[in-house]
Amino acid sequence: MRETYIRGQMQFHDESERWTFHVGDRQPYGLHCGDLFEIKIGERYHPCRLEMASDWYVLFSGATLQLIRSQTYQVRM
């Protein structure tokens, strides 16, 4: 059985001060701490969890990545 993912972009929304998930021209979905998804790094997607401390980051198995608010990330859910 093949898993089905929704691919889109993750962008920071300044007014709400949270990351949002965008797919085409659909209404963006606001992300929250603990949300699970896969983020593309290089040519591969890696499972991660969104978290917040002094700023937003994603948590991988044994590693973290601080998110840069001006960047757009390719993700799938």
C-alpha cells in the first residue's frame, strides 16, 4: 500500500506569528506545536515535529533545525 501525501510549502505568517501550510490557492492552514510532517532537505523528505522555544524549530530523531522566518520550506503531510 502506497501512502498518500499532500505536498505544499511552509511559510511564516507575521500577523499570527506562526508557520502556515500552503497548497496551491487554497486557504493556508495554521500549524501548531506538535504538528507532524515531513520537510524536504536536499532531495529527500525527513519526518519531523514542529516545536517552539524562544523561536520555532523542527525536531528530528536526534537533531533540531531552527526555522528561518524569511524562508519557504517544501513539506508534505
